[in-house]
Amino acid sequence: MQLNIAPEDRKLFFVFGGLLVAILLLVAYVIHTDNGTGVAPTSYATGNTGGKAAFMLLEQTGYKPQRWNDDPSKLDALPPHSTLILAEPQPGEDREMESVRRFVSKGGRVLLTGIGGTVFFPKHSPRMGMPHFQWKSYKPSEPSDLTRGIDEIVMAPQFYFEDTRGETPFIDDNERPIVRFAYGAGEVIWWSSSDPLTNAGIRQKDNAQLLLNSVGSVGRGAVYWDEYFHQNGKTVVDSILASPLKWGILQLVLIGAVIIFTFSRRFGPERTSLASSRAAPMEYVETLAALYQRANASHIPVEVVYERFRSALQRRCSVRTDATLEQVAQAIVHHLGKGDLAEVIRTLREIESSISDPAFRVQRATELVRQLHEWNARLK
């Protein structure tokens, strides 16, 4: 079936179609080149810095971890000896962070990573050090349940812990990337970096074993992976804008705009195009005619129309400007395809003689002007 598409609509179709293809290619390129660097280590993220691989490891080793998206005030209802993983948490309200501290003081365990821990536990602040842009190996400093089955771990910390800030199970060149300290009836295991539990880092050295040792034995208690402090109170709209879903929404908006635009062009009300008339207003014509009549100058309109006719005849029929009256008459008859040559010659002679006759009759002048207009129309 052949579609009859107007040239204007076809042009719009190709323009918007090209834009849509360009957007799709751009989205495909962004998704292809995005390795997930820079995203928070959530249990949903599959990029290099995400934590989905660690969450799946806990599932496969029998821990049955659960994602925690509720308000921190509900931590009080968790069973004793539960473990809460706070991977690179974003600081929240004071009451929310106090709920986390209360959870630990009642016997819970927190696996905390990143500099955000300085807000949750300000009395155990670390010292800043020279950040490693390349991962570095750290060996156990003393035997403990945190170093069990570990020869070395690798991470790239941006700060370190003082040796007086609790137990520091790993050390290298006086750099202590991990600390464990008691808080009330519970304890906090604080990693200076999330590298060992990220998708890219959990496969390195004994990082996976470090995660299991930090969470504790399988039968110790329930394990919860916090997602509340990753969202930090974000709305659904904020989450959509931070995800690739916004590109799909943008495409739908563009497609809808194209549909509405083409529909309005095709089915909108028809209106006559407003064009200014090139004809002189009748008031002007009547005033000019009255002026000619009062001055007894009926020969002037004939002269004006005749000059315009000769000029048009010269352009249209290639009649020379110095052509004789007979040559002009022959050109008119030739291009008309019919007509009496002698009658055309008489009419042209009368026109030329009237030009120099101020007493020429108005009625006859009108007839001659009408004759010139007729020839002009027939000669196009």
C-alpha cells in the first residue's frame, strides 16, 4: 500500500525521526560506556562500585540478608545480635543517626564503610591520610575472628584509623584501614573504604572472606543491608531522574510531541491565508478618474496602459523597442494565433494618435484600454 505523504509532512517525519535515532544512539552509548563508577555501593547496583555481588554472596552462603528501607526508628524492633550493613551511608537527621547508635548499644552489630561514619560515631573519628589511587594490600596485624582465613586484603582508603581507636586488625606502613570498637552492648566494624564489598573489589585477594568475617557467623543473627541512608529521603521523582529511566521518559515525551504536532497540522481547522491585496483601493481609482475627467486628460490613461503593454510585449514576445507599428501588430497576431492584422494595425494607430490628442473622447479611450487589457490577458 502506497502512502500519500505531503512534502512538508515528509520533511517533518525525517527530521523528528533523525532526532529520535540520535537520542537512542546516545542512550545506547551512555549505557554501554557506563561501568558504574561513582554509584553508591547499594545492593541493587551492578556497576564497579555497586554492592549487588556482595549481597548475592551473603544469600548464597546462607545468611539470608534483607534490604532495609524503613525508618531507622524501627531498628529498635530488630532481634538481638542482628547485623546492619551501612555501606557509604549519607548522613540523615539527628534522630535517625541516634536510632542507629541505640541499635548498636542494645547489642547489634554495624558494618560501616566510608567517611560518613564520622557523623554516626563522632567520638571515633579517623585521621585523614594520603588517598591511594591504586589499590594496596594490607596483611593481618593480629589473629582474630576478623582476620580468620585471610592472608591479605586490598583496598584504596582515603583515610586511616589511629592505633588507639579500638582494635585495628590490618596494618601496613602504619596505615590502619579497618577498626573495630565496642559501643554499649554491641560493636562497630568500620572500614575506611567500601572497596572490599564492591562488585569490582570482592573478587580481589581475600576481600570476600573479610566481608563474611565482618558480618559474623551464619547463626549469629539476621543481616540487614541498609538502603535507607542511600536514598536519604529522596522522592520517587528524584530516583527516576537519577536512573536511566529518565531517558526513556524523554523519548516518550518527544514521540508524543511529534504525534500532537503532526495531528494538529493534518486535522486542524482550515483558515484562508491573509494576503494583502495588490490592487489599488477603489477610492483611489475613483479619485484619479475624477481628476483625469476634470482635466480633460482621457488620453493619459491610454498612454500609460499602452506603454506598459509595449514593455510587457517586449519581454514576453521579444519585440524590439524600436519596432514599427506593423511589426508590433504582426507579433500580436502571431502570438494570439488568430486575428485580423489590418484591424490590429488600425487599433494601434488610433492608440498612438490618441496619445497626443487632449480632446480624445472618454468613451473611446475606455474601449481602447479594455482592448489592451484583453490582449494582455490572452498573451499572458
